[in-house]
Amino acid sequence: MNARPFLALLAVLLSTTLASAQSERPIPDEGALGELVVTGHVKEHVTTLAILPSLVPDLEDVIVRSVVRRDMELSGMFDVIPDSRAPEGTYGFDDPVDVGAWRKIGAEVIVKVAARKRRAGKIEVLGLAYFLNIGKDPVYEKKLLVDESEVRVTAHRVTDALLGAITGTPGGFASQFTYSGKWGRNRRVFTMDSDGAELEPRTKETDTSIAPTWGPNGTLFYARSRDYSPFILMKRENRVHYRVKLPIKGSVFSIAFNSDYSKLALAISNGEGSSVWVGDADGGNPTKVSTTAVATHPVFSPSGKLAWIGGEPYSFGAQRVYVDGKAVSPPGFTAAAPAFCDTEDGIRLVYSVGVGGNREDLVMSGESGGGIVRLTQNQGTNTYPACSVDGRLLAFFSTRKNKDGPGLYMMSLKRWVTNRVSGAYGESLRWAPLPPPPKSARP
């Protein structure tokens, strides 16, 4: 296979702006991208949350408490009281919560989490929540007995349950990211927890692996190439990698499942461009749904709509977001990496657009376009959005040069505050919930 045209097409499909074309052609009026609604400040009341400190050295207790606190901070929904302000007292597993003492320092909601060994390989995890405007009795109380290896993920599940008790909607922290990142001259697929922990490469360093996504039961799917050979569809299940054979010829550049994993969308090369195909979950019975010269990065909406990037491969501004075959992003702007968020205000479409200075910003609109607003501006390049299962958080990669630096960021779609999750940086970010635990381990 001639590697040069193959690599040129791959560069177009993986990039989100065409810098060379951008330098030759002026950017359209950015007013078409809507107003910047994100300020990081809100006038509405922000709940003051207390998370009881951990004073024991036991590793399981430290893990559970630190994970829950980190999740609550990343949620952007609370003003979390610093540990330095914690009232004096005892904070063991069985010690009662001094609600009055926490009320005096301004707490409105109190959370206690703790963990201790019970028998060989088993950990008991406790979660409590109090609303101080209701009374001294907990509004949430749960004890779980879990395997020692499940302590971290159980802490995330406890956070989700606590958020459900506090807000009425469970959280989305029992989840995992996957993305493709550079590794020398190649690319590898990585995974990590929703709080940025447990970052691990999942593919060989000698392969070029791109476009990962989550399939049924937490199975990891991705596209793999060796020595410039065409990209083939792969899946990783129980730590074993398998090839998924397809009835269509060509390199696989993007992969997406619908919400119930009954349909699979693929972007596959066709000579000088690529097309989006939709078929059964195993890749069978595919039907071509795109009509543009290049079509890539398909993603399903929770309602079943399908978005992708379509256009001409080498013309700046010719790549737009299509939803069910209709272009919905502003004309003249190179768009990339659409994602859907099932928010409390309805389903929203988020994607990146090329702007001045060879940068990219994120914008958000209704599910089928319209009502566009800008989410980032003058903060480096911001790409590859992915939304949490509860629709309250948006993750994305950013090159911003603030005190935290570039990496993976998380934005609250309720309070519009942004926190850095990890220094990891890459492309094709996907975010999905973990498979449900056994009933005995559900918070």
C-alpha cells in the first residue's frame, strides 16, 4: 500500500483544524458562534458541602474519602469546605456525626464516607448524607461489603448515589474515559477513570491505534494499523484483543454505538475520502448514510439521531456537523468531533470549530442545531468533547496555559465552572458508564 496518500487522509480525519488552509483563508465572523455563556461565576446560591475528614491511616478509608471528595469538587456543583476548617472531634467509622458543629461553620449538606477491612479480601464501605435544613437524621445511609479490588469504583458509585440524594439525579462518576494519544511515532489507546486516575495504555506501542469507543459491557473497540496497513476494527474483551471482521473494505477511521448497543456506526475509507455506514452491532448489514466526500466521527444521540463530520477533505471550512444527513454547524467554520449531552434542559449537541490563530473552541446547540452558544474562548485550543451519563459534565482536551496547564478538563453544564482532571492529552475522547455492579454492591 502507498503510505503517503494514506497518511495524508489520516491526518485530515484525525485533525480538527486545517492550519495551512486556515492561514490562507480568513475566519468568518465569530458572532455566528453565539455568545460566550461561560463565566465561571453565578449569582444563584451555591450549596456549601462538608465532607468529613479521615483521621485513620487505613488505605481503604483514605481511598474512599479522597475519591468522593475529588468527585464532588469536579462536579462543580458545591462550595466544598476545606479540611482545615473541620471542627475538632472523632471521625472513625462508627463515630456519630456532630451535625451542630458543622452547622456552625456554614455547612448546608454533610457527607460522611468511610471504609474498613472486615475479613480477608473484603471491605465495608459507609456512606451518609445530611441536609441541615431537614433535621439531624441522614437522608442517605448505606453500608456495602465489596471486594478489596473494587474499593475505588465503589467510592465513585457512592458519589453518584450521594449526588442522587442531594440533587434528585444520580451522578455519572462511576464511568471511564478512553482516547487515542501519541506514543513516539505511533498512537496508542488509553483508558482512565472519570477523576483522571488509573491511566493505562491498552494497545501495543508498536501499533497505531486510533478512534476508541466503549461497547457492550465495557468492551473496548478501536481501529488498529501495523506498518501502514489499513486500519482494522478491533475489540478488547477480558484483556484479549480480537479482530472484528467487516463486510466492507477500507480503513476504519471512527467507531460509535447507539445507546442500547444495537447499532454500530463506522467511518470507512473509500479511495480519496471516507463514508459513514450504520449496521448491526456486530458490523453486519451495513448501510451507507453519508453523501459527502469525507465523512467521519459518527456519534449517536440518546434519541437515536446520528451526527458526523462531513465535507470536502482539503478545503478549510468545508467540514461541517451533519445530523441525520443535514448540515447544522455554521457554514465557513471547520467543525469537528460532535458529541451529544443529555442535559436537564434537553439533548444538546457539542462540537469544536476552527477559529482565529489556528485555535479551536467548543460550541453547543440544540440536538438538531440552532440556539448555538459558545463554551470556550481565548483559552487555547479546546477539542474532542465528551459528556457524562448524567448530562451535567462536559470533558474535553485543552491546550490552555493557565496555572494548571494543558490536559483533560471537565466543565459543569450547570454552573459553567471548569476543572482540570488530568495532564493527559489526545484525541477521540469517549466517556461511558461502567457496567452495573452486582445488587449487593449497589449504593
